[in-house]
Amino acid sequence: MSALRLEAVSKHFGAIHALSDVSLLIEPGEVIGLMGDNGAGKSTLVKVIAGNFAPSAGEIFISDTKVEFHKPLDAQRAGIEVVYQDLAICDNLSAAANVFLGRELTKQIGPIPILDYARMRIRAGELFARLKSETRPRDLVKRMSGGQRQAVAIARALLSDAKIVLMDEPTAAISVRQVAEVLNLIRNLSDHGIAVVLVSHRMPDVFQVADTIAVLRRGRLVASKRAANSSPEEVTGLITGAIEFA
Amino acid sequence: MSNQGNRTLTPTANSLADAIGHSEHRGMLARLTNHQTFWVFMAAVLACLALSLLTDTFATERNLFNVSRNFAFVAIIALGMTAVIASGGIDLSVGSAVVLSSMTVAVLMSAGMPFWIGIPAALAVAILLGAVNGVLVAYAGMPPFVVTLGMLSVGRSLAMVLSNNKMIYQFGPDHELLLALGGGSTMGLPNPLLVMVVLAAITGFLFKWTRWGQHLFAMGGNESAAKLTGIPVRQLKVSVYVFSALTAGITGVLEVGWLGGVTTNLGQGMELAVIAAAVIGGANLAGGVGTAFGAVVGALLIEVIRNSLILLGISTFWQGAFVGSFIVIAVAFDRFRSVRQQG
Ligand SMILES: Nc1ncnc2c1ncn2[C@@H]1O[C@H](COP(=O)(O)OP(=O)(O)OP(=O)(O)O)[C@@H](O)[C@H]1O
Ligand SMILES: [Mg+2]
């Protein structure tokens, strides 16, 4: 059973062919590093999977069932979570509040539902423990490091029992030490059987964490192979076009 | 990195919660003094003490009664304003919501309608005004500043049309009831003050304990994040402006009873005092921060200062200068603090 399967997915914006005929298979727990030059179509592919864009052609399968997403919420319900670097976190709230944002736990006081802070804090604490992250549920996100912020975003994915986590350039704007933290988090997700699609320009990060490397060039998937059977040199060649196909 | 190893050895929920508990206890005093609200409260208390010593008019029953009533009016609306500001918006139309709601109740009751029709109608008009603000901000995507500035003008103009710009001081069969509501007192405390306390408690509860409150602060902190997590930000925005207008509407109804009559300049310029109260009380104009208690304390400080100007014989022309400077100082204070935190 595959976690996610794309069959001949294309997406064009008017005359621009952002994606042409992309077919890709991702197993549960697999970490796939998606690489490519600027404008190669990586973000577009992520957005198609996340339900932001409907594909112009092609089919998407999740756990072998065909799906059609009309909005991001559809994808979320199907078990797809997107981790945005900064977009999806509220600095003014605590880590636990962010993990539960939009799906807060409540308890009834008479007819009135009130927030169940205690339960949310404990649940969030458990999730951070599972991610082996130092993040404390009550701390304000404002005072957190980039790595801890990622942990908050990723804990959201765990909370919703996501099958697939999409990460578009999670390590673009953070320090080296924090990159290591994020890569650890990705490994942890994979250990829990969650498939991860990691978009990154940083070759060492991708090789450190990915099982499979997929390369997009001008909207076409020109490679999808085991990281162990590839090398940074080969991937660079694929990205630039020096190597046609692999 | 070494303590990460320690942590993973004891990943049970209990030990984790313990660890969290310990790290959180920085001591009551340290936490208290870290809050702007605390210092504003201290300032208000000190001002009261100073006034009691410096003048023999401040601590009189009559003056205190007046101060607490005026303070209640500003504080009630500051609660609504805090919600708007914390959600990332601003509402300049509250003064007009006040006059429109009081004019509605006045016109209806002077035409012979009973109390129980006049007041709900006045509140409904205020809610409608807030809903128009909210829809224009949320669905038409217009800046709150522009929408509510327009409403500031429209609302007052409608009140003039409604009353033909005349003063109304006869309220039909339920005249006494209306006057008693806003002007009377219960157990020695002026009614508006009691209403304010109840509304502050409700607002505090809504902010802290409901999903509405949580979502409101999330939206003020990062609107696109709130949207991405599926929070219905548009409906939420409408509800926030309705809430603000409703607090203004309640104030309008109470003010009629207190004043015993309504003119179309009621509530003029009130938005400034209210915004000042909210901001002094810790609401952040950039959104995401604010408390109900802060709004009340901010309103208290403003009213005490205003009263002191009068009692100390300083010309009332200076009031605007004080209120205006207060807003600027409070915002500057906030800027200074956040710059220091980042640096
Ligand atoms: N909403 C859109 N409307 C029109 N064209 C778009 C849109 N989104 C992307 N494109 C185009 O599709 C192509 C692929 O863009 P995409 O953002 O997927 O690239 P990318 O691989 O993520 O690049 P980068 O590494 O710079 O993030 C580009 O030519 C881009 O201009
Ligand atoms: Mg991109």
C-alpha cells in the first residue's frame, strides 16, 4: 500500500506548464527529498497535493483510493498536513494553543463549552515528547527557536494523525543547529510511519534525511531514486540538466 | 544537547508536566510586575491617593460616585475596543454607536413605547451598525480604519436625522425606569459601574476560556495562520465588530438614564478616550494582545486623571492633550519594550 500516488499529474497556469505528467509513489514512512531549480515546480506540486491547486490533469491516490481536493481542508481530512515555516504559527500564543489552534479541546460547564487547557497541555506535552523536542507546551512561541517552532508545527501534524506531511523549505531561514533539530523531527515522523515530502535547496540536508530523491526540472520529474544509489553530483547534474534523466 | 538525552529517559506525561510546572514558576511578584496592567493600576491608585491628600473634593461621596460612573462608561466600551484591537482591527465608530443607540431608545420611548421595546431596539441598532462595519472589513476586505471612520460620520448623522437634531428628555410612560437604570444605584453603587463589572467578567471569561476568544487572539497574532488552520476568520471579524458596537450600545442606553436627556453630541470624541483606555491597559495596536482587566484599569487611570485636572483647577481644554499624549506614550512604551526584547 502506498501512502500517496500521483499519476500523470499536470498543472498549468495559462501558458506556463508548471507541472507536466508527474507520476510519483510514496510509501508510508518514506522521506522523499524533492529538489529542483527555482521555478521547477516544487511548490506547485506541494500545493497540488495539499489541495491549494486542483491539478489540470492527472489523478491523486491516498492509501490507494482516488481523491479529489477542492480546498486545503479536503486534503487535511484525508490525512495531509502542510508544515509552513512561519505562516501557520501565532507568536502571541503558547505552544500548546498553537498545536490545537482551530481544534481546541473543550469541556462543558453546564451548557457552555470552555477550553480544556489542562488536557491540551498534557496532550501537547506528549506530542513534543514523542518528537523528542525540548518544546514546553506553556511557553509562548514568540520566545522559541526556529527548531522549536518547527516542532510546534509538526506536532500539529501528529495531532491530526496525518499520513503525509509536506514541508516546503523548512530549513531555509534557520541556523545550522536548528536545521539538525528539524531533520531529527523529520526522522521522528518517519519512525511513526508518516511519509514526508521535503522540499529543499540544501543538498546536505536532503541527503542526510531522505530515503528517496526526486528531481523536478521545468515541471517534469526527471528522477526519483534511492538516495543511497545517488550522489550530490548526480542530483546537481539532474537539476541543471547536465544529466538528462536518471 | 546533553539535557535532551536526559529528557528522553523520562518521557512520561507526569514528569514532563512537572518539569514544565517548575520552569513556569518565576514567582508571583516577578510575573505581576512584568505586566503593564500592574503598573497602570499602581499609577491609578497613586493618583487617587495623591488627589485625596491634595484636595478635599476628590474623596467626597459625590465626586467618587461621578468618577465611577464616568469611568464605567469608558470601561464598558474599552472592553469591546480591546476585542477589536486584539483581533488586529480598530473601531473609530463607537462614539457614534453610543449616540445612535441612545437616540433610538429616546425616540421610541418618547413616542410612548415601553422600556422593553426601546432598549432591545437600541441594542439591535448598535448590533446592526457593528455588523455593517464587520461585513465591510471582513468580506469586502476594506481597512477597519476607513470603514469605521466612515461609520463614525454616518452613525452620528443618522442620530441627527432620527431626532431632527433636538434634545429629547421626555421618555413616555417608562420615563422613570429608564432614568433609574442609568442614573440610579444598587447597594450604594451606581448601576453603570455594576454593569461594567458584570461585562468585564463576561469579557474576561470569553477571552480566556472560549474558542471565540482563542481564535480572536490567534487572528490578531497571525491572520494567515488562523485562516490556514481553518478558523472562520470572516465570521469572527464580524462578531468582533458586533461585540464592540454592542458595548457601545449598552453604554448609550445607560447614558440616557444618567443624563436624563439626549443630544446629538453625546459620545462625541469618545473613541479617543476608549482607544486610550484599551491601549494603556495593554492592548497592542498591532493585534494579538489585550485583556479585559487591562481595559478596565486603563479606563480607570484616564478617568482619574481627567477628574484630577478638574479638581486641581486646570482648564478642561487640556483634557484632549492628556488623553492624546497617553495613547502615544503607551504605544511608545510598547515599541520600546519589543525593541529591547529583540535586541
Ligand atoms: N499561482 C500561479 N500563477 C501563475 N504561475 C504560477 C503560479 N504559481 C507558480 N507559477 C509558476 O509555475 C512555475 C513553478 O513555480 P514553483 O513555485 O512551483 O517553483 P519552485 O520549484 O517552488 O521554485 P522555488 O525554488 O523558487 O521555490 C513558475 O514558472 C511559476 O512562475
Ligand atoms: Mg517554491
